[in-house]
Amino acid sequence: MTSDPHGLILSLISISTVFLCLLILYGLYSLVGLYFIRKASSNKPATADTEDKPQDEEQQIAAAIAVALELHLKEGKRRITIDPQESDWGSPERNFRRYERL
């Protein structure tokens, strides 16, 4: 029986095992992804996708403008804002505490 004083054989076996497992996982995830992509594409109705995208984007923009206009006219000068919540995480007193030793 030969000895491996520097651990090269053990390192080579462990690295190759990890890469082989990663390669197997990559192959499995690729196959599962292809399966779900084909399944999703078979459920779609056969229409031209190029015409749907600009129209859908235009409809989203029109809907956003309509909602903003309705909020403006319905509720007067109300504005929708997002205020950050104050937290004690940024205060220096929280970061540097003195602990008394017993």
C-alpha cells in the first residue's frame, strides 16, 4: 500500500467527485428545464407573439395613466409616497454596547 504524504490523491479524488456531481446536477436541471419549456409552449395557442407584445405594453401604459388620473381627480391633492421606516439598526448606540463581565 502506498502512502500519500502530501494528500494529492485524496485532493484529486475529492475535487473530481465534486465536479462530477455538479455536472450531473447541471444535466438534470437542463433536462427538467427543457421539459417544462416544451410543456408550456405546447399549451400556448398558436398566435403571432410579435403583435401581442407592443399592444400589451401599450395597454399597461394606458392602464397606469388611467389609474393615476383617477386617483388625482377622485381624491384631490392626495399623493402616493413611500416613507422609509425608521429603525434603530443605524444608531451607534446599538452597534457599540458595553457588556459587563461577571
